[in-house]
Amino acid sequence: MIALAPLGSSAQGDPERGKVVAYTCTGCHGIPFYKNIYPTYSVPKLGGQNQEYLISALKAYREGTRRHATMQAQAATLSDQDILDVTAYFVSIGENES
Amino acid sequence: MNRLTLLTGMLVTSIISLALGSPAHAAGGDYRRGLEKSQVCQSCHGRTGNESLQPSYPRLAGQHEDYLVHALESYRDGSRQNAVMAGFAGNLSDQDIADLAAWYSRQKGLQDLDVE
């Protein structure tokens, strides 16, 4: 009963550690208008995205139920804690800038 | 001289039409039509794409237009699997997808990651 999460937020994970984990991610997701090729489209913006959605996306890539060669390779190296932390970091970006 | 003037005129005309682009192109979605077509989407993603009904649903506001097109096309052709989205995307035309992507990408929301 001491440390309750903020009301309406289910954010978990350590955004500070997540920022370190996210270093590799920024190679594509941190460059504005960076393009995926075959097919060509802009890699999605992640800053401020809902954490539960990001967690389910990364786990789906890790399990192979969502397919994308680069993302499957990246997600395969992530532990559950990595996923919590890195997604907490992505959420925090939206909170800082809005 | 007349022929030269005519040729120059034709060249200028074709450059202008190239620059304006074809209105039917997929990247040329109409955001106003997108808003009209987004009634079903709004029940889960909200009017601007910031008001997700469930935290497991993504925010769409401010997402890249061409990524939204890719996502909807992938749900439609089954290469991205989600039971709920498959049902909705399966009914969308290319123009519907372009219009919806135009609407949600123009809303204020998602941010790029900072690179320091």
C-alpha cells in the first residue's frame, strides 16, 4: 500500500535503463523519415505510443507471430525486463514533449 | 519559331502535371474523407487517434502516413495478423486506406525518438 502506480497508468519498467536498451532502436526509429525498404514505408514513430501495445508488438516479433526480419532479429535478443524498460522509455518521450 | 513555342508549351505543361501528381495516387489521401470514413475506427482509436479504448490498442495520431497505409494493407492481405483488424481492414479499398491514413497522420500525437 506504499507505492501505488499513478491512476490510469499501467506503466512499468525503468525508462532510464530502457534508454540504454533503446540505443540500437534509434538506428532506425530515431532518424526522422527513415525508410524501410521492400516495401518502402517510413519506420513508425514510437515516442508516446501506448506501452501495452509496444509490449505486445515486441513479444509478437520475438515469438514470430508478427513478421519483419529486422524486428524479429532485434526482439529475439530482448528479455521480458528489456521489453518493459525499453517500452517505458518510449512512453516517457511523449510525456516529456506534450 | 511557332513550332518551338508549341514544343516549349507542351514541355511546360507536362512538367506542371508531373509536379501536381495524379489525384488517384495512394499517397494522395483526402483527410476530410478520412475523418468521415473513420467512424468505425474511432470506436477503438478515438477521433484523433490519441484516445485508445484499451491500452493494448496503438495510438495512431501523428503516425507516418505511409506506415499507416502499410499497416492497413498488411491487415487486409493477412500478412499482419489480428482478428479485430482483419475484419475491418478486409472491407477497405485502396482509397479508403489512403484517406484514413491521411486523417490520422495529420493529428498531433506520436513523437520521433530523440537521438543525442
